[in-house]
Amino acid sequence: MELYDSEGNLIQVKERKMGFWAKIGGGSLMFAALFHVVLLVIGAFWIFQVIREPEKKVDFMPPGGGGGERGAEHQVQQKKRAQITPTTNAKRVFAEGAQASYAIPEQGDSFGEMSTLSSLSGGGMSGGLGGSGSGSGFGKGAGAGGGLGMGAGAGKLFGLIPETMRKRCSKEDRLARLAENGGTPACEDAVLKSLRWLKSTQESDGSWGDSHKAAMTGFALLAYFGHCETPASQEFGDSCMKGIGYLVNLAMKGDGKMATNFTGNGWVYEHAIATYALGEATTFCKELKIEIPSLVEMTEKAGQFIIDNQHKSGGWAYLYLLDKGHPDVSITGWQIQALKACSHTGIKYKGLNACINKGLDYLNGRQNANGGYGYTGKEPSGNKPYFTLTGVGMLCNQMWGKGGRSEVSKAAKYVLENTKFDYGDKSGDLYVHYYESQAMMQLGGDGWKKYNEIFRDQVLNNQNEEGSWKPPGVGGELAGGGEGKVYRTALCTLMLEVYYRFLNSDSGGKRHSGI
């Protein structure tokens, strides 16, 4: 359109140029963009504040496979779930008369030689539970890495287990140590057969044995633990759980003391063996986060009772007498082993170190100049020609970090020069070789190689087809029939587990290679 002024002259109007932003409708576009940004902010706020992420459910199934540490964790989860989700037919195992508001869950219904009998119930003890020597024992350094059950590698499940126990928990490490230390595949086969036999003979209440249930149940559990079979194990888990439950309930009834008969002299052995088993059970269950009601409490009470009832001589006596009585090396050996197991649990025991120092002084005070350990003094038990308790003194020193003492070297020299093992005659004393096999393994080196040749095949060649062991040439009534079958089977099993149950205390025994 043209514009004119009042005189009719054409007005020249300069055309205003439009910018690019105006040409594309920038103002409207800006408004629209801002509007949508506001909508997005409001929408995001609504999504995060109103619509919440659903709660995740615990997955008890492994994502695939089943071996190694993941498989182990799966097994532990299953066991824990079984404990907190009892089936309708699940029974309860509990102590009659015990003051407790809970019961230990039973894991389903799928269960069905101590020298002489007088050795446990009184008498001279001739070396204790099996004719002479004493016990099994925590070696100084053992190890076991690895996932539980189907796993092989070292896994975090056993990261806190003491080095002395960890290697047994990896099948790969276990078999490697078996080969390195002079064992054979037959040793592993024999151990598995025996554990299956033990499982098949367990009583419905979780115990083993007859007259000495605390000791026999303790022995069976130690055989399980020696192969790293725990309540989380696939094949032996239920049996192991029931055995632990039996001892816990026995301790609850006895306010920490474990035996079925507190009137006989022999309960000092029973309590110590059962405490030894509870100590290992507590260590494993803590690591696996398996909660068994009162297990820790009873382990603490049982161990503290041993400390508080040490004889004034430094040893331990029948009936746990503090004065007079009958202290001896055999009884003392079991108490020292039990306390070593307790020391691995993380429980704080009052007076433990002083107690052990006194106990070792007592043992070493019974060593003869020839290196052998006597029974109550520096002479062999029952005027026998051989010092059958030498392995006791030797092992107890080693397990408490005293393997470098001259007493140990002298004892090892005595054993190597004098020991014999023919399963069917008087040298077939399982009690003696139960100790000596562990002590010599702790020693390592040439001494162990020589001893291994003496004992290994004697044990392997006398196992029954079903997994138990034949009566030995020495051992009396308990080593022969009845619950002695459990006793000798547990001892032989622990002997064959010696290759991996504990590492030796001398890194191969180089110091002792000349013995």
C-alpha cells in the first residue's frame, strides 16, 4: 500500500527487513518449547515420587551352574531357609528341663575304642580313651580355601575361618595336599565311605553311641568337620545339624557340661571331646551365618568350665577335681585340644592364656629324658615298654605354637626310633597313632615321610566294605564291639584326614629333616 502526505506527494517508506528467527516463527517456537519443558519436569516428578520401584524378593536359586562360591552361597541360603521355614512334619529337638523359649529345628525325618569300658567310667585309664595316648587336636597351621560343597576355589564364605582350618574346605586344595603329603586317592575314598557309614548309624536324636553319647557324637562331628562337612553340606548337612543340636541340648541340660552320666570318672573325657566338637561347629557356623540357638552360649560355657576346673598341678583330673584326685597326661591332652578349638571361635575366655601355659608346663614336666611322655609321671603307662602318650605331649605343644621347643624334637626322635603299627597286634593301638599321626604331620619333613609309611596302609587295609573299621589288636571292649565301632571308625577317619585337616607347623619340617 502507498502513502501520500497532505499535499498529495508520495511518501517514501523504507521497508523493514525481517530476521531469520522472525521468518521461522521463533517467538511461537520458544513458547512451545518452554511449555513442553514444564510438562516434562512435572511428569518426572510424578514418576519418581508417586510410582515407586517394587520391593525386590530374595532369590534362593543361583543364576546358573551351581559350583564354586555361588553354589556354596546357594546351599547356605537353602539351609537357612530350612531353619526358618519348618515343614508341617518337622519335629523339635530340645533339652528336657532346660530353661529356654525356643527349640532347635530338626532337619527333616530322613535319619534314621576307648581302651576299655572302664577307661571312661573309671580305673587306671592306661592312657585314656583308647588304651594310651589322647586325642586329636588342632594342628598349628592348616588351611582351607574354597567354596563349600561343589566349589573348588577359595571363596569368601571361608575367608574368616582360621588358616588352620581353611584348606580342607576346597576339594581342589584338599586333594592337592593329599598328594603332596603322601596320601593316595584311596585315602579320600575311605574317608567318604566312613562318613557315609557314620551318617547311616546316627540315632534319631542326633547322637551316636550308647553309654558315652557325648564323646561318640563329638568324635563323629569332628570326622565330619575334618572333611569340611558342615550344616550347609549337601550330603551330610542334616546329619551334622542334628549332631550339633544333640550336644547343644546336652549342654543346656548340664549348664554347659556335657555327659550322660556325671558320676563316673570318664565324663572328664566326654566333656572335653564334645567341647572340641562344639568349638569347631561354632567356628564354621559363624562363618556360614547359620544360627543354631544357644550354640555360641553353650560353647562359651563348656570352654570356660574347662578353664575354671583346671587341677592345681596344671593338668586336669577325673571328675574335674581341683585338688588331690587323679590328673594325668591323657586327660590333660583332651582339655588342651578342646580349648584350642574354642580359641578359634572368637569367643573371649577368661584366663585362657594362663591356663594353657600351666597345662603345657604340666605336660612337659612328664617327659622322660628319652623324649617319651609318661602317664602321671615320667614313666610309661602301666609299666609298658613304650611311652604311648608321647604323641599327646608333642601335639599339644605344636597346636599352641610351641613346635620349635626342644621337648617336641626329643619326642619326635623317640617316636621315630620306637613306634610300630601292625593293626592286628598289640601295636595296633589306634589311640596312640591317632595322636602320633597328627604330631608327625605337624613336624613334616623326613620324619613325617617315615611315619606316613608306617601308618597309612595299616589304616587303609583294615576298613570294612561298608565304611567302618575292624577291631584293632589293642583297644579293649570299646574299641572292639558296640559303640567302639563308632569310636574306631572316627579315629581312623581323622587319621586319614590328617593330610589336609591342618597344615604342618614347620612349613615342611625343614628344621627336622635330620631326625
